[in-house]
Amino acid sequence: MKPSFKEKKGISEKVADYIKEQIRLGVYPEGDKIPSERDMAISLDVSRNTVREAYKILEAYGYLKAEHGRGVFIASEAEQIRKMTDAFFVSGDQINDLYAVRLVLEEAVVEWAVLNGTDEQIAALDSIVNDAVAAVKADSNSADVANYDLRFHLCLAEMSKNEVANRIMHHLIDLLAKARTQSMQIPKRAEQSVQEHSVIVEAIKNRDVDGAKKAMRHHIESIDKSVREKKKT
């Protein structure tokens, strides 16, 4: 049974929504070439112009990618995320909101990391902190130190064994990428962050859920405070 596109919402948008759902269901697997505008128009009983506009919508949202001379393909999930984060303008007020969300998420993540993280993962987390300490002492550039910060928090997300939280953390970290690099340029902020990471790791080593959550809360609130104070100067 063919879907109907005769509702009030723009037909191109309805077609785009339908194709997006088919992508989600795996009807059109990532990496595959999507049917031509003509073939898709025939299968959905709509005009080629409608399909062309739907494809443009889906490309703008990152679900499709056009390759010159080859056609239009289903984008990978990583490419979809990159497209969305590139298009997302994070204003000052939104950054504050993102830090508030991050606080809630990272408290939960660090709790799950304490409960589910393996000894090998904890050792890897400790190694990241040690490398970050060395980078700060060597007065490495802010981008290098920010990279250790990124690795630390993504490692925690992986340790949580919560796939949804892990994916959300990747999205959130991407959205805060610019703010993270800027925060590392604040005098003493990089050193302070590394010290706070060390406290978190010690709590995780001791399998201390309350201590780890408290240390994480202090860390996120400390960063938020530093960023706010920097804006005032």
C-alpha cells in the first residue's frame, strides 16, 4: 500500500519524513545509493520536483550526501551527527543550558562508570589524566589539552555501559567543542580541570559512587563558573 502525501503539510516535507523513516528502518541502508528522483517519484506516485525537494531537505539534515558524478547516497550515522552539529549554532544562553544538561548526564554517567567500569578501563582513564598532567606541565597548546579532556569524558561514557548515554554524550561533547577549547584558554583552567579529573578517577578507583558524583558535580560547576566569569571580562 502506497503512503498518502495529500495532507496539509508540504508534500516535499511529507515525502522527506517518509524516506527518513525508511532510512531509520533500514530499508535504505547507510552507504547505499538512494533510488533516482524518477524511480522514487514513480514508487511514491508524486512528481520528480517533489522528490528533488525532499532529497534536498534530507541532505540539509545530513541523512543523504550527494557525490558529484555518482549520485545521492545514504549517509552514515556519524556523518548525520557531524552535519547536525555543524549546523547547530550554540548561543551563549544555549551553552548555559547545555552545561545544565551535561551536569545531569555526567553525574549519572560517572555513577554507572563506578558500577560497571572494568579495572582495565579505570587504568586507561588514569592514563589519560596522567598524560593530561604532563601536557599541562609542558605548557602544551589549549587544543591538545582540550583533546585529553574530550578523551576523559568519552572514556567515562563508554565505561558506563549505557549505549544511549554514550551516544548522547558524543552529541553533547560535539556541541560544546568550541566552548571546551575556549575554556582551556582561561588562565589556570586547564590545570584545574586536570586536578578535578584526578579527584574523579580516585573516587572511581575506590568504587565510591557518592564521591565520584560529588567530584563530577564540582568539576562541571567549576567549568561553568569559569566560562561565565570569562564572559564578564
